Amino acid sequence: MSVPTTVLVLPSPAQGHVNPLMIFSQRLVEHGCNIIFVNTEFIHNKVISPMGNQEASVTGRSRIKLVSIPDGLGPDADRNNLKELFGAMLNNMPAKLEKLIEDVRLKDGVTVTCIVADFLMTWALEIASKIGIKGVMFYPSAASMLALQCSIPKLIDDGIIDSNGLPITQKTFRLSPSFPAMDTDSIWWAKMLDSKSGTEVFNAVVHCMPNLELTDWWLCHTSTDLEPEVLSYLPKLLPVGPLLRSPDHDEGEIGTSLGHFWEEDLSCINWLDQQPHASVIYLAFGSSTHFDNKQLTEIALGLELTNRPFLWVVRRDSNCTNNMFEFKGNQGKIVEWAPQQKVLSHPAIACFVSHCGWNSTIEGLSNGVPFLCWPYVVDQFFDKTYICDVLKVGLGFDSNENGLISHEEIKDKVDKVLRDENIRSRAHVLKEKLLSNIKDGGTSLENLNKFIKWLKE
């Protein structure tokens, strides 16, 4: 009897990185692999918190084993201080990961045959190389963003960015003649909330780049239909997206949300069932967006003005006041965290007001939902431009002289996007194209099958 292939999966410590790698892990499980899913202790506690007492049974029945190693910072450290976080992880985690691999071999009799490392954790590929096992890089954002990183020396030589990674001047540029035009707003590490953090992330990216040469396998959460020119520019990069949660996954309801930092409020699905077809505005701004109370008030007033039902995801940690959870407008529902894929596939949804994180972008596009784009940090600004100007399946908001997106602007853009039959039609066509990538004969499914065959060799 053959021994199942055991893959160690290592995401960066952020919701937008844990989520796609968890879905990717579920794909590998469906093909008979066992997974050791390694988070930092800080993130591991966030992942198991929504699971409550079901943690043991879920991970016990599943072939996904959730484990953790310390990131090297104290429990009360500021993990938004990226210089400290990246420095601590690099100093502490490699030895801990190597020990973990050795411990599961000696104590559990399990041999890890491959490490799949998130781009920002590619120091783990050095460990894979050192101990003689397979190593793979997984990129959870748009392929365009990896192309940008691979072009850092060119960007510096061409005077687009300085040696700290920050744009020298506002301008448009192309990475190659066949590549779509980009502007300096696309330089994702420069779109942190402050330039110091941007430089820290840039330094981490530069540090990671040489590790890519340690593997022949670069996997990305995209598809050939979504970014054809970019994938031609980076022929080594294999698209495996869209990565969507299986509704019939054998872990049941809790398993479909495995990897989320908050418990999903399933009551919103029953609520959506009561709403008319294509009537509901869905608003969700991801795991890190923070609005001040002035902007939250403008959103609430804008929703009232639309006179439409809405479903709004408002995290308790997002600077909102508790009375925001009492706001229902004319006919709305507010939840702390939603089963987003189920929400977006619901026939009651009319449009998606989104921060344009890449996971949300993929989920919205895969369900043919028109976008209203409200980016907050990093690659979300590129994603917004791509949605609105390249794919033409959404609109952006314009802020006023006070830097606020006003309630009038919100109502105006909701009305515009819902009146635009061309946007809806393009969104539907793109949905069909994206889903064809993960059906029999689709490029992403063929890439996944090729990868799994290599894993098991």
C-alpha cells in the first residue's frame, strides 16, 4: 500500500495569504495528499478561534493538520511593525521549521516530501534544498504583481523607483512592449499606509527574490483568461486559479470556513433567500481595512439613499462604533464576517462594493458580479485599475475635497453600475471563462494535475 504524499504548506501571516493556500491544500487533499499547514502561533490562534470545540474533530477527520511555530515576537508585540516582524520571522522560524519537519518524522513516522511556501516565506525553500525535499513557491496575488517584483532592477534603472522601492515620480510605464501599461500606483509595496512600511516590505521582497531560483515550480492564484500577457511574460509561472472552496467538501460547514480568522455568520444566507433577484448591494472590505466614523457615516447615509437592500460586513475591530451594528437603513443586514463565496454566488446579489483584495477579486469575478471598487492598501489599487480599466466589469469611487467618499457619490455609483448592462454582460462572460479554467480540459486544472503528478513521483 502506497504511503500518502505529505506536503507542508507555509503561508505568510495574513488572512489574504492563509485563505488561498488553505483552498489549495483542500485541492491537494482531494487528490490523496496529507497536509501539514503551518502558521505562526499568532495566526494559528486566529484560525482555530472561530472553530471553538470543533477544532480537534475537524483537524482529526481532515487530512489537513493545523500546526504552529513562533514568529519570534512576544505576545504583546506590534505585528504591524513590519521591520520587526520580518526580522523576527527570518531569525527564528527557519530553525523551528526544520525541527518541526524532523519531529514529525521521528515522532509520527511522517516524512514531508514537499514544502509549498508563500512568496514572502520562500526562505523555507532553502530548508527544502538543504534537507533534499521538493520546494514550491506559491504566489497568492495577481501575476502582474510578481512580474513587477521580477522587474525591480529594471524599475530602478529606468528611474521609476529609488533604491528604497518608492516611486520617484508619478508616471506610466511598461515592463515590456507586450505588457499592459502600468502606473506607479501599481507598485504595491509603495501603497502601504506609510512609506517606512513600504520600504520594509520592499526590502523583504528583494531578500526573497533569489530564493525563487531554488525551485522550478512557481504557482499563482490566477488564470490564463485573466492575465494572458503577464503569463507569457513569466512562462515559468503556472496559473492554478480560480481557487474556490468546494461547497461539498467533506469537512462540512466548518471545513468550508477553515482558514478564516472570524466565524462566518451563516444567517445572512437565509436573509438573502428572502430578497428579490439581483437587488442586494454587498459590501465587504476584507480583513484589514479601517474607516473612521465620518466615512462609516457616509457609507450608512449612502446605503439609505439607494433605497435598496444591502448586506454589509463590518468587523468589530474596524474602528466602528457599536451602534453601527444597529444600523439597518431601510432594509439592510450587518454581519461581522460572511461566507463570502456563498454570498457572491447568491442570485439576490446585485453588485459587490469591495476593497479589491485579490481573493475577493477572484471570488467576485468567478461569480459574474459587477464591482464597485474601494481599494485601501498595497495591490488593491492595481486590482481596482484592472477591474475597471482592463476587464471593464466595475467602477471606482471618487473622494471629495475632504478625502471622503460621500453618500451622494456612493448612491451615484451604485445607480450607474446597476444601470450598465455592458458591465453586467462582460462580468457574466468573464465568469464563464474563469470557471472553464478549472473544469476538465481547463488550463488551471491541467496545471494542478501536472503538479500533483510531479509531487507523487
